[in-house]
Amino acid sequence: MIELYNLGISEETIKNMLEVEPSIKELSKKEIKEKIVLLQELNCSNNQILCIISSNPQYLNKTKNEIIELIKTLSDYGFTPLNILFDSNPYILNLEPSEINNYIENRKNNGESLEDIIDDLDSNPYLFSEM
């Protein structure tokens, strides 16, 4: 939990995070740091990391491999920059690659081009909530 304080997350916000995701108190320093480093590698600023983690504490419970797979799926579709996308909608980090693939395939099956779908999702990150 010390890593959360080191990020600058307030005591009150941490209490709120624990209400949403009580299991984060069981995470090791290493596990939390690993999630922070993944965001740093995407060029997330300290403020973006603070916002992403405090808004979406479920992110901390994902495995490193799950997050890497999600990032790879989004990158393969051409989403960039991911730091801005995750800052705009931190809950994207809770999605499974299959959910993104299915959503995009369904829209393609309705006659939309991949480029239009990606532009739409990039411009309106809240649409990821439909997945």
C-alpha cells in the first residue's frame, strides 16, 4: 500500500479504493510497482497514473500478462497514444482482449470500416463501456 501513498493518492481516496476493491490491500509492493511501471512504459505522466489507479483500483488486480495482452491488442488495432486513452477512460484497462475483438468484429459485420471504428473509439473513449 505504501506505493499508493508514494504516488500521492490521499488517505481518503485510498479508503474509497478499498471500498471498491478490498483485495488491493493484499497486494505486495512489487505487484503495485509492476502496474505503475507498465503505465510509465506507456508514457503516462505521474498525474495520469494517479488518476488511472485512483479511479480504477481494479486495474491493480490484473496480472502483468493480462495487461500486456490488452495493450498489445489495442496497439495492434492502432490505438495511440494509449496513455491518453487510458487517462480518458481508465476502465478500458478492465477489458479482456476478446471483448475488444468481439466489439470491433460486430461493428465490422455491420458494414463499418476498421479505420472508422478505431477513430470512433479513439474520439469517444466512453464507447469502450459498451463492451
